Amino acid sequence: MATQEGRRSFLLGITLNELGFIMFFLLMIISAASLQNTKLKLVDEIQQKAKLQAEVDALQASEENFKRLQLLESRLLQAAGFIAKPSEQQLDELFTRLQEAQAGIELQQLNTQLKRELVALQDYKKLVDVLARNGLANGTPQAVETLLNKAELAMQEQKTLKGRLAYMQKKLQENGLDHPPCWADTQSGAVEYLYNITLYENKMRIVAAWPEHRKADLRLIPDAEKLAGATVTVAQLNRQVAPLFAWSKAHNCRHFVRIKDDSMTSKEAFKRQMLAIEAYFYKYLQR
């Protein structure tokens, strides 16, 4: 009895407002659950639609590829001379012809390779003959390398002599110099310069002026490369240029240099340094 009375007193103690709030709260819980179920259904439908769209896109791509294959097949058949779709026997014959054509291409490539190897063999035989004439038929690699270096030097010397000859021919109708230039263009006979020299009051600055193709020849001339980039007095020039000048005398030629003077250089200093340079080089005075 006490329990029933307690329940009755509890229910009677709840006001209508409180009861309405409880009912509203229950409705919210039910609505939230319903919305969650709806959301899950929507998500599932979106995923299904995306999957269907992907399948549609794949199907369209397959159709495009199929059309391209059909077009390619049509062009291949036209190129092979088929008007209608060929039979299996005709396809076998076409495949055989393609194999024969491929074999012909490979044979041509092999023939080209054999020709190259034949040329290499002929060059090798020539080299063997040269080695035999120089007593190096059974020579060591070092001896062969020495012979090749000699051949390279001979080719460089031949190029230099051609340049001098062209220069001398150019000067036949002009006032010639005592010696030909050590370097001259093999075609035109134009002089090729070794240095550019700038004259200052008590010193001179020497920089490289040689053409790019003369770098190999430069290594044959003692101290020529070392002198480039130097700033020297007349006395220092006399000492440092001696090996280079000895080389030019031994080869009966003279190197050409370009000369210009600094605006602050006095006439006396200019003349003194010019005389020193003229003892070793032919000059071209830049104004």
C-alpha cells in the first residue's frame, strides 16, 4: 500500500508543464533517431549513385576504346588491301608477309652492321701496317701510344705549316716580314694572335688572345700558357719570354701580339716597352 501511495503522490506532484516538457523531450529523442536513420539512407543512396556513375563512365570509356579499335582494324585492313573482313586464311597469309618483311628489315640492319665492321677491320689493318713499318708490330701499348702522339704532333705541325704557306701567299704582293707568323689561318692566311698586351707606366699586362682551336698547339710552346695573365716589367719579360722566343726561332717564325697603351702611360714608357716587345714578337698596335 505504501508503494502505491508513493507512486500516486509522485504522479500527482508533477505539474502539467513538467509533464509537457517530458513529452517534448521524448519526441526529440524519437525525431533524432528518425533523422539519423534518414541520414544513413541518404548516404547509402549517394554511394550507390556514385558507384552507378562510375560504372556508366567505365562503360562509356569501353565503348570509346571499342570504337577506336574498330577504326584501327578498318585502317589496317585497308592498308593490307582488304575490302571486306578477311578470312582466317587471309589473316594467316598477311601475318606471314609481315614476318617476311620484318626479316628483310633485320637482314638490312645486319648488312649495315657488317659494312661498319668491315670498315673498322680495314682501318685496323692499316694501323697494323703502320705499326709494322715503324717496327712496332709486336710493340707494347706504351710504344703504340708514343707513335700516336707523334702522329698527332705531325698533324698539328702540318696545320701550322699550311697556315704559314697561306700567309706567305697572301704577302707575295705586299711588303713581307723577315719571318712568317707562327700561327695563321690555313684558308685565308690571316694572322692568329698569341697575346693581347696593355702597356702601363712601369709594367705591362699580358692576357691570352689565342683562338680556341690553338689550345693543342699551345702546349707545344714552352711557358706560353704560363705567361698569359702575368703583369711584368721589361726585365721580367726578357727573362720569362726566353723559352717561347727560342721555340719561335727554332721554327723560323714569330708570334703576333696586339698592343694598346693605357691613357696614363707616358711616351717614354710606351717607347721603352714597345722596343722590348718588338725584340720577341710581331705587333699590331690598337688605337
